[in-house]
Amino acid sequence: MAALRDHDEAAWREFCSCYGPRLRQYLQGRMPRKLQGRFDIDDVVQHTFLKAYERLREFDYRSEEELLRYLRRIGMTKLQERVRHHGRRRRAIDAERPGVDADRTPERRPEGRTPSSVFARKEQREALAAAIAQLGHPEREIVWWRVLERRSWKEVARELSCTPEAARSRFCRAVEFLAIRVREYA
């Protein structure tokens, strides 16, 4: 422990090789499933060791268990920072509005073209396509007309031989169904 506190390079290498795999496994098990693949858990482990390196002089070593708890606590803080960071990058639609706003259609925005974002986007498209395939024919048509063709509620209602309010209600149910199915996939 004295060599670690003195920032001995060989001691730190041995320390990281000993505790790194355990810390990685611990943090990997606590990473939200929806963020797996969005960032590398090894980066979190590395930041954990950097923080431990900076603060090890403050740590009162009593046992290996306490040391591991100390590393896990730092690691969880670093993991939570990373999760918050990735949470800010995407809109949490469920947090923004509790229901579906039938008058608002999603805007298409360009996203970053990193490999992980391309892969995540592909998975989302596949999940949405699978969910749309589970919709009944009229509901698929409603979503198509309203979202892709941007038809008015009157036009959609005319196609369905119903009132605009009934068309809205069916659209909302279809979108809620899609949201549930896509969320189950993620």
C-alpha cells in the first residue's frame, strides 16, 4: 500500500491488473442494458483508477474488502456520470410528456455518424419495423398517412370513414403500442 501511495509505477500496474477485472465485472453488471454498446466499460474502469490514484493518500486502508468497496464506490460514481452524459444526448420522450401528442409528428434530425450511433440507429429501425409489422392493417395505414405523408386529421378520417377524433384516438393507440414494443426491445 505504501508503494501505491508513493505512486510507484510497477505497484500501480500490479494493482490495476489485480483489481481491474473484478471492478470491470462489477461495473458491467450495473450498466443499464440500453446503454451497453454505447460506451466502453473499460473507460469507466480507467477513470476509476485515475480517481483512486489522485485520492489514495486520503484512503485509510484497513482491509482488502474496504479497498475493493472504495474502488466500487468510485467506479459507480464514474459510471453514473457516464450514464447521465449519455442520457443528456438523447431526449427522454417518456419524461417529456406522459401521453402521446397526436398533433405533433417527430422531426427528423441528423445524428452523429459514429459507428456506435450508426449501429444503435440500425437497431432502433429494426425494432420499429418489427413493432409496425405487429400492428393491424388499419393502424399501419393511420401511422403511414399521418407520420410519413403528413396528412391532416380530416384526410385520415375520410380514408377511415370515421370522425377526426376517432382517427386521432386510433393513431394514439397505435403509437402507444409501438412505443411499448420498441421499449421492450431496448
